[in-house]
Amino acid sequence: FVSSQVEILDWETKKQLCFLDKVEPNATIREIRLMFHKLYPRWYPARQSIKLDPKGKSLRDEEILQHLPVGTTATLYFKDLGPQIGWTTVFLIEYAGPLFIYFLFYFRMTFVYGLDERFTSSPHPVVNLACICHSFHYIKRLIETVFVHRFSRGTMPLRNIVKNCLYYWGFAAWLAYYINHPLYTPPSYGKKQINFAVIMFLLCEAGNFSIHVALSDLRRNGSKTRKIPYPTKNPFTWLFFFVSCPNYTYEVGTWISFTIMTQCVPVGLFTLLCFIQMTIWAKDKHCTYLREFKDYPSHRMPIIPFLL
């Protein structure tokens, strides 16, 4: 075979960082990252962004050198992504916080509301039910993080963990403060409203879990190759007939049901923000599917069937 040469330049200054000689043509970007790491130990593979163009997208680990539009001497560009943290660790931190923060308000710790022992429990059963549902949601997320999710990218920038935690932890505290407040009033339509919301909540949680399992099964063999998700025998996955990201559809449904259950304005605002953010993510994933797969089902919408 004819060996290749790889020149790696800094993406900003265009200064040469290294020159790799006698690189096999079938070498992957992951292998090139490892070679670069040996020369620059402080830039471990997860911290490296390797590109064909300084302003282009990062090359994926599995891409092969000889399949790229380069000659026998390939010029690649390196960008330092900064300190990284594993996605599993990120999710465990993000989801464990709301779980425990909520309990501080549910048990009405004296430093929260400044009450005496006569006011340490709520007279409204829906407050207990809301705590159970909120806890169930985040316990489910933690279980999925450990046993279900498979990540196409293994890490994210460490600096983002602060922003993400402020979002999840901050909203958990805000919701919990009002739901568990001594002046909280139960839903207007009583048990009928609460029971409807609980059924809706459980169905959406089951649907969300089913979609995550279906997506995980696409990468059962450890492959990071993106595939088109299709409905399975599980009825909850049939939403794939209509939308590209039914996990987000069910997630939004979960928070809509929690809003109905608690009839609390902060929960409604949190649900609205969730919907906006997940719509952005869903549209991005939907566009990626359309770009990567010519045979992608044309009737699917990003998040809401037939609408959005």
C-alpha cells in the first residue's frame, strides 16, 4: 500500500503542530487523534476537534483517511475543545440534583419556609402525589442514563455542566417551592383533574422510556453509525410513524400532565421552556436525518404530528 502523510495545523494560526509520516490509508480519525495525543499528551482524544476545514465540522472518529477528499499528504486542522466531561457523568449530576432539591421543599425544612412543626406536612394529597411523580421522573432518568442510553459523542465541554445544572436544579427548586408552599391550593377540578393528569403522566413516561430503549437498540452492537429509527411491536413506538423525535414529544407530554396535576404557574412556564428547547433539538435532529438519509420518511415532522 501507499502510505499517507498527515499534517495537522492549528485551526486559528495555521501553524503546523505536527507531521505524521507513514500513516496507513485505512487509518481512522480516532487513530489519528491517538497519534496526536502521543505528541501532545495534554490534548486527550475527547478534547480534540479534527477538521478538514478550519471553519468546517469536526470529523467523526470512524471516518477513514483514504475516504476523505485529501491527497497522499492530508492537511487537517486541530481545535482545542477544552476540558471535557463524560455524558453519563453529566446526566447523573443534572438529574440527581432535582431529585434531592425537591425533597428539601417537600419536607418543608425550617430554613426554607421558616415554619414551626405544625406546618411540616401539607393537607393536600396532590402535594404528595406531585412529589412521587417528580421523583419517579428523575429516578427513571438516572436509570436510563446508566442502563439504556448510548451516546454518539462520549463527552461535552466541562464548562457547560454549570449552565445545565443551573437550569435543572434552579427550576426544580422554583417548582418545589410553590408546590410545597403552605399557601398552595389544589387544582380547581379536584380529583378528576388530578386523576386525568396522573394517567397522562404515566403514559408519557412509558412512551418516553420505550423510545429510549428503541433508540438504544439501534446501537446494540456498540456502533456509533446513525440509523433511521422505525416503530417496533411496542405501541408506544408507533409515534415514529409521525415524528422524528417522539422521545421529546413524550417528554413535553410528561410536563404538560404535571402542569395539569399541580395547576402551578411556575410548572407551566418550565413546560413552555422545555417545549421550546426540545423543538429546537428535534428540528436539528430531523434536518440531520433528512440530510443523511435520502430514503427518510417524508411525512414525519420533528416533534408534533402533522404540525411541527
